[in-house]
Amino acid sequence: MITILLVSAAALSLMACGGNQTDTTAEDVQQEAQEAVETTGQFLSQERQEYMTGIEQKMNHMETRIAELKEKAAQAGEAQKKEVLEDVQQLEVKYDAARESMNKLQSSSEEAWEEMKSGLEAAVDEVDDAYERAQSHFS
């Protein structure tokens, strides 16, 4: 969709500029359109990589926080330990699902990117919520 818009914009801008010039050719328009497509592709690729790096860091941080919860649970009393470990187990299931979504997003097509991105964000939010639930036993 973005590609089509950029190609159209490039073609229109060349035609507008070419109103006073008679030497703008179809090849010129095609070249400009191709450059616009390439530039857009590079931008989207960079944006995607930055997003994935941020999510990867967040997931790694959550992995550390899960390990810390397990350590706290090991030192807790039996009743509290049981409750925390149940919540941690649910947290790990959500964490694994978010990791899987992240891996799928990394290999997704451009067309599927936005839809899958919102799904990953929802999965990460569920991990955060599950962490808060497990952490609440110690607050």
C-alpha cells in the first residue's frame, strides 16, 4: 500500500515538473518510482529492525525478572511459594507464546507485519500483566 502511494507520488511529481520540460521520459518516471520504492523499503526495514531489537531487549529483561521471581519464591514460605510458582508457571506459558509470536513476526512478510505486530504487542502486554500478578505476592 505504501509502495503504491510512493510510486504514484513520484510519478505525479515528475509529471508536474515535466510540464515545462519535454525531455521527461517514461524511463525517467520509472527510475524515480524505483528509487522511491527502494528508499521506502530501506526505511521500513530499518524501522522493523529497530522495533524487533526493542522487543528482544524487553523479552530478555522479562526473562531475567522471571528468574528473580523464582529465586524469591524459593525463599518464601510454603503457602506463598505454591501461589507464586503457579503464577510463574502461567507467566512462563505467556512468555513462551510471546517469544513464538516474536519469532513469527521476524520472518513475516511486509503485508502481515502490522497485523502480527499488534498481536505480538498484545502478547507482551499479557506477559507484563502475568508478571505483575506473580510479583504482587511479594508486595
